[in-house]
Amino acid sequence: MANYRKSNSILDMTWKQCLLLIIILLVFLDYEIGQYNKFLRSNRNVPSTQIKKGVKNNKSVVFYRDDCTSCRKALSILLVRNLFKKDLVLVNMNGSANKNYKTKYKLTSVPTIMNNNGNFDNLPTNDYIKAIQAVEKTDSNNSDLSNATDITIE
């Protein structure tokens, strides 16, 4: 007599169960990608008070344009981080109500990250994470990334 034991391990799933699980994961992933794109393209007005409060609470404000290739590259990394840290305020500069921030905060390009350590722009994609992490450090070791230390928060 063969001795079979029942196991609830994912490795013991039949190929039909595995296929069903993969389909469910793909549908979920497709939905999440759609939500991500919808959010990035939203031209919602971000009040100036939300930006000021974000910087005051050690968050980083990310100014971006939804039609900017560099922004999309940086945001793909930043949004994954934000899922866990919740430390970003996102501002789409294509929104008509947000365009005044270009002069108000002396923005010269997108993506730009603004936080307590300054304005960060024209960085390689991975350095945007360093710019955000600089806020977490009390001694500001990464302040050399900043090219504009006056963040002009009134």
C-alpha cells in the first residue's frame, strides 16, 4: 500500500490550479497597472498647503509630467517605494492648476523632487531614491545631490 499524505503546499497544486492562480494574478496585475496609469495621468489639483505640509512632515514632493519619459522611469521606482513608506506627494505639472508651481518653487525641469534638503532634478533614475532617503538622515549626507538648496516654502 502506498502511503500518501495530503499537503497544502503551493508546490502540490495541480497544473489547472497553477494556471488559475496565474490567471488571477495577471488580472490583478493588469488592474493595478491600469490604476497606476490612471493616477499618473490624473491632472488633479494639489493644493499648495498639501505641498507645504508634506515637506514639513518630512515627505518629498515629486513634480512630474505624465508625458515625460524620464518621469515615468523615476516614478516606477518611487511609487513602489511609496507603497511601503508613504512619503511622497505627487504633483502632475500637466494639471492646469499645478502649473503655477513652476515659478513658485523655481522648477527648471521634471522630474523634480523637493524636500527639506532642497530641490533635486536632472539626476540619474536611481539617484532620485537617494534624494528621498536624504530626508531620513539627520546629517544630510546626500545633500551633494541637491542643485538648488532654496526650496522657497513660504
